Amino acid sequence: MLQFIRFILVPALIGLGIAFFILWLKPELREKAANLNVPYTVQQMSFANGVSRAAPAVVTIFSESFSSVPRFKRQNRIQELGSGVIMSSDGYILTNYHVINSADQIIVLLPDGRQYYGVLIGFDTITDLAVIKVNEDHLPVIPMNDNLIPRIGDVVLAIGNPLNLGQTITQGIISATGKQTLTDSQYNSLLQTDAAVNVGNSGGALVNSNGTLVGITSAQFTTRYNIDIEGISFAVPYRLAKDVMTKIIEDGRVIRGYLGFKGTAVDNKGQVITDVYTPIMGLRISELDPLGPVWQAGMKDGDIVTKVAGNAITNPQKTLRTIGNTEPGTELEFEVNRNGERLVFMVEVVELETPIY
């Protein structure tokens, strides 16, 4: 043991001695050693890169309507504030329908100060979306990814112009997906987030930390109950919003298939599913439209649909989306369980009448 210590200690002492001798011979080295600062950096979490990619494509929208006031014999100008998202470099912009509803004039203001007049291409009241167009090319476009699937817990940023304070960024997470109860329609599905959304944010962008579009925010669903709500806001998912936009551009409106029923997910025992873990085996039919295609085909309240067009029902929203995207006049095969008996019905899809308000 003593020999091992001697083996280690002697070279170390010799090295220290040489170092002290060099420092004694060269005083300038002592000064440099005393002032030596070891660089220390702290990595700071920031969403600045994502914001810089997305923010230039989020615009402010002023919609103006004019109404006559006979008593004063002049026009009264009513101005609404909202936001929008540039979806193509040639000027197609997504916003909320309630932002431009009844507008006589639409003004689009870009973050860089450019200003344009917008033309309404079409709208969809079910998703509260509208498409407007400005006459310009080479506009900044929001980053998009058709394969992006929002997940509960994902960090998101809401970009818009709340209360006309100027472009503002708020941060949160996705709290829930697939929300339908707020829309009164099975053809819509919302993302829920705790990012702050206020009047003026409507029609703006909900993006992830990379700046990729996740959804179109809407303050309408937050304020519809006329109560103060904190930490709960909603957005139309990107894929649904893009699908609506494409149909509006191509057809001027959204054409949806309609069968005239509502469906509730059930398990293999026919019990209503209240969690996200139980496998879905079908849709229990309820609220049949007495003049709708399903009723006319012979289906009844309480029937459990297990297959549509040969496809087993494992995701009700996907099934309803398939029905909604089916061209009116098309026949779909429904496989139904009625009190343990397997039945098959052929149902012709008709067009859904979209409400206007």
C-alpha cells in the first residue's frame, strides 16, 4: 500500500512543483489564471422559433356592416374584430364565420402593415368557418402538416389580435379532443385548450411549439353560455378546417351527407361507453328523424349499428365523418344488431341542410 501511494504521490508533487516554477518565472500567467472565467450557459426554453414561423401568416380582420338609422338619416357603421390565417400564398384565408357574418366590407391587415380588402368565398355555420380571398400573391403561409395528430398534453400557442391589442401569443396545452357537445352537431369536433382566447382571437391560429397549424381558434364556443370561463377555450382541428376550406373553394359551400340519427358509442354488451379505454363495438341509434333516410330504411331507436359499408365501427367520429363526406345519392350498407338479431339495411344518403344564422 505504501508503495502504491508513493507511486501516485511523487509524480503529482513533481507536477505541482513544475507548475509553480513556471508561474514564478512568468508573472503574466498568474494574472491570466486569476481572471479565468469558465463559460456557463443555461439553455432557456423558448417558443420564439415556432412563433417566428407562424406569426407572419396570422392576420387581423375588421368586418364592417352598414345599417340605416332613419332618425338621424345616416348610415351607422358596425365594426367587428377578428383574426384569420393565411392558408395559401395566393390569398386564401381561413377565419370564423361569426367574424364576417353580414359584413358589407372586410379589411385584412397583415402583421407587416400591409392592408387588403377581402372577398367572401363561402362559409360553413356548422364549423363556424369562412374562407375569404385577398388579391395578392407571395403572401406568408402558415406551416401545415397533414399527418399531424393533436394529442392531449401537447403544448400549443394561440396567435391572434385579442381586444385589438395587436398580435398576441398565449400558451397552453391541448386539454381534450373530439368535443361535440358545444356544437350541437355530430359533424363538428373541437379541440379544447387552456390557452387564453378572447374577443378578437376568433379565427386566429392555434399552433404547436414548432409553429405548425393545429387548429383555428374560436371565442364563440367559449362565450356562448354567457358566463365567465377561465382556462377553457376551443379550436376547430386543422384537418377538419382544411377539409371545409377545400370544399368551400371547390363548391362554394360544404356538401355533407345526412342520414337522420344520432349515435352513442356502446361496448359489446350494449352499454354506453363513458371512458376512453373500453373498446367500441357499435353506435346505438337515437333521435331518429321521422323523415330521414335511416327511418325510411326501417331502422329503429335502440338499434346498434356495428358496420357501415363493411367497416366495423371502432371510432364513431370517423364513421360519422365518413357519412358526412359521402356524396348524396350514394347507398350505404348498414349492419345492425337488434335485440341480438343481425339485420342489414341499405340506406341512401341525402344532403344535410346547413343552417344559416
